[in-house]
Amino acid sequence: MSASANYNALFDSCTDLISAFKELKIATDQYELLKDVVYDAHGVEQDEWESSIELVKNAPIKIVKKAGEEICITPVDENNTEAVESVRKVKQIYSRIKVINELKQKGYDKVKEQKLPDGSIRVVVQKWQ
């Protein structure tokens, strides 16, 4: 396994990926660049695409989608700690979005969300019967 495989963040939904970038408050020009690559002029998601964007200045990350595969995010430079951290943040936010969406589908409501000192996120949910 290559070193870059340790940083891969796999996404199965462009919508959730875009939502993760929105939460990170990605710069408007970077956000538009990504949207222009992901969607065609009619707003339809493309089967294959590739983009490099910067969530943090001088810390580009590469995003690749191949037909029939998940979206993969990696730092362009694995030695750039800010790029590696950007990938980690995107993966964490995406995971949170995915978990909350799945819980909502099962009838749960989010009660509280807390970021813990170690950087992890604690989500408290409830379900009324």
C-alpha cells in the first residue's frame, strides 16, 4: 500500500462532499471551481472528473471521481501537513454528515453536537416513539 492510501478519503456522494466543503467555508472561487468540474451546464453530476483545490492557501488537495467508483481525496503533497489536515477535516465533516443523515432516515433527531478536545465530534440523538 502506498503512503497516499493512508490519506484517502472515499465519498459515495457528490452532494455530501459539496456539503462538507460548504461547512468548511471553502473560498468562493475554489468552491465554484469544484462545482464547475463536478456538474455540467445543466447541473447534472459528471461520471468522471478531477480537480485540485485549496482549502488552505498553498495546501492543495486532489479530488478524483472515476465512473462507477467512489470519490477519492488526497493531499497533492503528502509532506504538506496543512494539506493532510485539510483532507482529515473533510473526511471528518463528511462522516458526520453521513451519520446524521442516516440517523434522520431511521427517525432520530439530533439533540446536541459537541466538538471534543481531541478533535472528535460527539453527537447526541433521540427518537420519539
